[in-house]
Amino acid sequence: GNKKTYSTAGRNQDGDNNINENCFPSSGASIMLDISKNEYSKERERANILDNKAGILISAIIAMVTLYVPIIPFSIIKKTYIESNKLSVVMLTINLCVLVLACMSIAIAFYNLYKVISVKPYLRVNFENLNDENVLCQSKENIELGLLNHFNTILIKNAEINDEKAKMLVRGLKYSILSFALISISA
């Protein structure tokens, strides 16, 4: 017939997040609800870990910039351009180009890491609907099925947000490492 079957990931074969209450026995809904609540907690923990890692990397970038900028010998750079031979000027120009690339890498890293810690619209349990009299009058099994559907929708959306944050964190880490290497070369 038209009954949809469900994978262990909580989506039916058609890709819908909606759960057909006829597909689960009542004890199955209760077990799946417990699993969904646990996964929701894990996803929130994952969000906190991503934010913490991004914060640490931002602090490292700020420390790196704070340490390296004061040691750039601007007076020597100016003197070299005015008084030195062509080879020294070429070498200094190459060194300054590397420093500019390092600054660009720092900016890209900082932007990506900032995007990780910026506030994202995470979905949460909608408590307003839970206190609805029509919901409270439902059987335990129907409430569990409704909550299961609600949690699965939340989990899928929050996992997508965290996946994007993880990509930005990795990108920020790569550019942080690149900028540190370039600054070390140019210093």
C-alpha cells in the first residue's frame, strides 16, 4: 500500500520528516523519543564545542597579531627603499607581499571564525504548542509521536546549522595556520 517505511535516521523513504503514527507501535515511539531527546542534547553540545573552538582560535589570531605587528621594522623598511640596492628592494618587496598575504589570510580566518560564533537561529522545542489543551488531551502515544516528529525536525535543522559552522571552523583554522606560517616567513 501507501504506508511509508522509516530508516533509522528518522526520515521516511520519500525524504519527508513527517512521521505517520500508524508506522510505529506505541513502545517504539517512546524509545525513538528518548533517542531523539538524547540526539538533541548532543547537537546542542556540538554547537557549544564549535563556538568554544572558534573563540580559542580568534584569541590565538588576536595574540598573533598583537605579537607580530610591533616587531615589523617600519623604519628599516622605509630606509631600505630609499637607500638600498635593487636586490635588497626586491627582497623586501617580496617579504612585504608575503606579509600582505598573511594579513589577508588573517582577515579571512577571522571572518570565518566570527561567523561560527555569531548567533544562529537554532530551533528549540515549541513549548507554546505543548500547553495546548488539544495536545494535552491526546493519548500518551500520540503525544510521543508528535514530540518525536517535532524533535526530528529540530534535529535536522540544527544539524545543518552545525555542519555549516563546522565547515567555517575548518576554513578558519586553515587560514589561521596559513597566516601564522606567512607571518613567520615574513618576520
